[in-house]
Amino acid sequence: MDFDKLAYPEIIYIDGSEHKGFRDMSKGEVRIPYSDEPDVGIGDIIAQKSGKREINLKVVDVSFLHGGTLNVGTKHPNLLTLKVENTTAQAHISNKKSSTINIGSISGEQIQVGNHNSQITNISFQQLVEHIAKSGDDEAKATLKTLLQNSSVASLIGAGASALFGLL
């Protein structure tokens, strides 16, 4: 029985040479048993046979481990572990990376940084009246007095309406 087919079922091409290997997609790794060290390094593109097609994988890290297979599942004693990125799939994966902006310091009120944010400001009616009273804006004061004199508004605010009216 050929143990390579069970433990190392994928066919991997490195620099035109065919190797048996195992690709762990969750870890982004390809493990290849070897006797003669393959010529592969960081930045190289290797290929995995997938049906009638090939998947291109970019090597981002390399580890040669002599005696790493312990001859389990293979006749080759050494193990090559490659960290890889699937370059064939990159064109088909949506890029949802967010940009990072470093801001030295921020001070003030009601500051918004980022995309798709909402800003909610809660202010009490008393704070609103106090700010308008201090503003010197006669039109805002007149509008607010009209609002406070409204019977519906006065009933909602209650006894405090006359006190707020007095601030203006």
C-alpha cells in the first residue's frame, strides 16, 4: 500500500518538479515530505493540482525539518512546511480591509472618527435653554419663548416651564 496517497494526497509542483503533499487550508500550510531538499524560498509561487486545474500558492515562510516525518505515512525522512497564500483565489475574495488613520490627539465635544458612524447627542431641555440664553441669539430666544408658551409643551415640561422661561 502506498502510504503517501493517504497521508500526502495532494500533488504539489515546485519549480517544475512534482511532489506529494498535504495542504492545510485552515492554517495556510503545505507539508511536503522529501529526501532531496526542494529548491523553494519565500516569494516563490508553487502550484497544487486541483482536478484538471492548478491553484497557485505564494510562499510566505519556509521550514525544512530534517527527520520531521519520522517516516510515518511516507518513505521520505524530512519534512518541508510552507506557509502559503492562495494567489488564485485573491482576485475572487472581496477586500474588506479598513484603513488605519493615526491621530495624535483629539479634544472637544461631539467628535466623530471613522466610516459609517452615527453620532447621538443627548441634551436636557434645561441645558438647551441655558445655552440659548447665553448665546445672545435673539431669534433663538424668541423661538424658544414661543415654544415654552405653547400649552402642549408647557404640560410636558410641567412646573419647570415657568422657571425655564425665566432664564430667557
